[in-house]
Amino acid sequence: MSQSVTTPEPITASHIRTILSQHGYRITSPRQRIVEQALLHDRPFTAEQLVAELRNHEDGSESNIGRATIYRTLEILASMDVLSRVIQPGGHAAYVVDAPGHRHHLVCSQCSATVAFTSCPIDELVQDLIADTQFQIHDHMLEVFGLCPECQPPTNGT
Amino acid sequence: MSQSVTTPEPITASHIRTILSQHGYRITSPRQRIVEQALLHDRPFTAEQLVAELRNHEDGSESNIGRATIYRTLEILASMDVLSRVIQPGGHAAYVVDAPGHRHHLVCSQCSATVAFTSCPIDELVQDLIADTQFQIHDHMLEVFGLCPECQPPTNGT
DNA sequence: ACCAATAGTGAGACATTGTGTCAATACTGA
DNA sequence: TCAGTATTGACACAATGTCTCACTATTGGT
């Protein structure tokens, strides 16, 4: 089966709690709420989006989470590879929940549905680039954009 | 030899003027100044950088070019493939002067020196992704980051 | 060369996204 | 329980980009 594409093992809030404390971070109530809210998304979300969602908490809890806390927490989660920072087609940054090791994403330009993939065909290119330019190459960014099946226009057949 | 890397044919201001009018844009003095300033750069520059450079015009011309004009003009130039929008290592957007067709860049994380390359190894990957996901794939973004020869630490000899 | 039509400009207000500060708070281990 | 300290939240601030709108300058026709 398609071993190159799917992300079959969803991460859980308690798993993230474990990772947090393993890294020496405290488990606080804002962090838990942020993690839970992030896990609700199966497509990229922006920090501001989370800010808004956590502000209108419908269950009556009026305690706001500060914007800075959300940005900080997302940074932490990204640094632990729980989230990935991705660039949206428009050029804006967003986060996706991700399993560690995954690096690249296929993103629907219309609805932002996202598929992670691990195969990375640039190794050979990197060798050529090193030979040609004498750069030391440390990192790369690869994002693929298109239309997911649901957003594609119907094939005209009635 | 390195046919995959260099960008040997620099574009000129008058060439850009031609392209502009071919696309129905007027040749205005702000646009000419923006184009000339952009051509001075051989590495990525941000819109704000151009704003600053065009503000301190040292030749005594006190006419400022509005920020909006600069952003608009850069957008136009990018839409005509005279410039490319690239993502800097930090995640910020910048522009590089580029020959049409070139799409990817190798960028030094330290000094932002940039090398354009045309080879693009993702065609095969794209086929796999289409087969696995049924996406229609329209575009992709690939940026490679590293250290240029001048910014690399010395090899520890001595 | 002149004119009218209209694309383009510039200034600044505004929006968005993100960072820094710092007193107050809450988590943790003892 | 308590103290130590990581963390929080509110807000100020910065950077980057968008929008508006009256004014200006370019262009094509004459």
C-alpha cells in the first residue's frame, strides 16, 4: 500500500504531555488546552486561528489564554517535532500536527487539506548542488500545492 | 560541468521595461527606479529593504516612492516572472531577480547569497503523490538552505 | 503638441502577525 | 504545606503588508 503518503498513527494529547515533561516542560492547563485544540485540526492552522478559537470557549470558561502563550507553546511543540511549521500557498506560516520525521506536505490550495509525505527526492540534487557550488547544505523546504479530490471541478460529464 | 546551477544571462532594466509594456503596464518613473534598484541586488531583498533604499536617495532627489507602490510593483514584477518570491531560512519572504523559468534557490543561511537552479527532481514524486492522493498538483515550492563557501567555518587545520 | 481618459501614485490609516516585558500565578518536588 | 521557579497574561511594541482616495502623470488619438 501507499507507504509514501499516509500518516496513519495519530498522536494523542497524553502522548504530547509525556513528550512535554520528558523535555522538562511543565504540564500546565493552558498548554493542555492548546494541545487539545491543536489536535482538533486535521489541516494547517495558524497561530491566530488558535488564539481566536481559545478565546470563544463555548463551555463558559472565561479564562483567556494570552496570545504570547499560544505563540510560545506552538514554538515549543514545533521544536519537539509534535507540530510542523508549513508555508501556505499564499506565503503565510501555519502549523500541522505531525508525527516526528515527516517533513513535507501536499496542501490543497482551496481548502487547505493536507497530506504529509516522507519521501524526499532531493538527495541527488543536493549532491549536484554541493559539487557545483561548494555550499554546505543543511536544510531544505519542500511544499507541494494542488487541489484535493473534493475541491477539483467535476469532469464535465453531466 | 555545472549546467544546472548558474544564471548566466542577467536581465536589464530596458528589457524589463519592454516586458512591462508588453503586459499593458505603463512605464512610470517610480517603476523604473524600483526596477533599477532591484537590479542592484544579487541576493534576495525584502520589500522593506527597497523601501528604505529608495527613501535615502543620495542624489538629492527628494521624491519618495510610497510603500504601497513598491509592494505593488514587486508583485507585478513577480507575476511577470521577472522576480521570484523566495522564502528565507527564517520564514520571511523576499524577492530575487531571476530569469524566467528558474524556480528554485539555494540560499546561504548566513549571508543570504543565493544561487538559482533549474533542475527539479520532484516530477517522479509528483506522479507518486497523484497516484496515492488523487490530488491535482499545480505547484510546489523548493528552497535549499546551507552555508556558502565564504561563510563556512575554516576546516580546523592548524 | 494638446487633451481627455485612466492607470498609477503617495500618504497614512489600518490589519495582521509576531516578539518582549514584567508582575502575578501556578506547578513541582521536597 | 511550602518555597522556588517556570509559566502566564496583558499589553506595548515592531515588522510587514493592505486599502483607500484624492491627486498626478502617462498614453493614445487628434
